[in-house]
Amino acid sequence: MGVDITTPVSRINRDLAGSVYTGRISHAYLFVAFNPGFMSDEHNEISWASGAVAFAARLNCQAPLQDSACGKCLSCQLIQGGNHPDVKVILPDGLSIKIHQIRDIRRDMSYKPRHDKGFRVTILECAEKMTQEAQNSFLKLLEEPPENVVFILATGNPRGLLPTIRSRCRQVRVILEHDRASEGFNSIMEKLRNAYMYSPVQVLEEAETIEKMLQADGGAGKSRLKLEELLVTAAGWFRDVLVFKMTGDINLAVSGTQNQEAGIKTSLTCDSKLYEIDTLIKIIDRIEEYRKWVRQNANIRLILEALLFDLRKKHIF
């Protein structure tokens, strides 16, 4: 599987580790994996890779090692094997998570945990794939959560969930170390970050250049997938900029690993001065819209041109 259950919770989120120490466990978490690989609909282990299962293991571990599950007790062994009666991972039934699966969850939640200090943990894999009917049903669970029950929604696309569901979950932002962008991706991101000063002619020129770079990096047949990965990366960056502009706290804006990279605070400071908060929110929304265009087979060049025009300082919506 993607991550061993003994992975320290603090590597996922330092504040999350603190909640384990103090016993202030939320009834619902939204584990958001800002990782391009999760956006292609080909990844089916978000709950493991994001650390959601590791967190579930820590909550039920009988001999925890500070903020980490021991990996050796009966509870940990059952979770590792996917057989723990109180920890379940709900996978999409075909293309979606359907209402009958939510009803099954509701029924299971009526039972108490097997151990007095344990939790019944339900992890929804690719939670954004819940149907509208399923989301409405799940929302009722969140409104009246049973005692000693924890829901973890693992997703790579949180905007696929109802705002009312997102608002009732504690968000845990995850960026995996081994999925850092390639050198080519970093070059393209620099072009996007510099788009605020492009002229209209430069926008057209840079869109063409980026398209060629995507084709060179992944081949013509994979350029659409590479574009979606780029959009996910861009959305993640502008979210970081937004959080930093609002809080001024680099630890809230980026993961611990990114925080150690030279110049990250300088880059965030620079970019946060370029756009107002409302503009950053609009940019993120537009990027998410362009991701839909990619999946609808819209012209790649036109998507890139539209994105660069949105990022121009003289063309702010």
C-alpha cells in the first residue's frame, strides 16, 4: 500500500498530531491530497497515500508510540490487512459512491467500537465521487454525528463535494514528498507566476511554448493528462498564496517539506502582493473550471491562453 500505518501523524499535519495528544478528535476530516496523480481518476489508494488510514490506525492503536501507531498490536495488524471491524474504507461502486453505501454506513455507525477507547472510523475513498443523493444523505450523518465515530473523506478534488459537507469537516492538506513537480513543471509554473506582466502578444507566445513543453514532457498522447497535472499544481500554488496572504503564516500555507525549500517564503510574499484575496479566489475557481474543460476535450492551446489571460495583472476579471 502507499503509506505504512506507522507513519507519524505529525508528518501529515502537525496540528492533527496535537488533537490526538489532547483527545480533541473531530467527528469528520477532509484529507485533501494536492497531488496530480490523484486527478487522473486512475489512483484508487488516496486513503493510504494521504495518511488517512495511518490516522485511523493511530486512533485505534492499543500501544501508540507518541503520534504514531505501533504497527504491531492486534488493531494495527487488522487495519494493515484491511480486516479491522471498526475501520472501513468505502470505495466507489463503479463510477460513484451511491446512496445505498451511505445507508450501510449509517447502519454501521449505530454499533459501538469494539474497544472502550477506540473509534469507529469510516474512510470514503475518492469522496468527491458521491452522487448528489449520496452527499445529501451523508450530510445528515455529519449534522448528527454518533459518539466515538470519525469520518474521513479522502479526495483529490474537494470542490466535487457540497460546500455544506466541506464546512463540517476539518481539512487536512496533504502534499506527498515523492510527488514533487519535475524540472519541466517548475519551469512552466514560473511562466504562470510571471503571467501578471505579460502583454496580450506574450500570452499567445507563452501559451504555445507551454503546449510544446507539455508535449515534450509527456508526449503528444499524454499532453492532456500533463495539462491537468499542471492545473492541479497551479491551483495548489495559488491556494498557498491565498492562505499566506490571509494569515501571513507559512506553516499554514504550505507543507513542512515545502517550507524547508529555499526561497518559498520569498515567492509567497511576492505573489501575495500581486493579487487581492477576491482575485485569488476567482483564479482558483477558474483553474478548476479549466480542469473540466480538459476532461471535455477542449483545445489545449485555448485553455492555456485563457489561463494566462486570467493571470495578467491588467486583465483581472
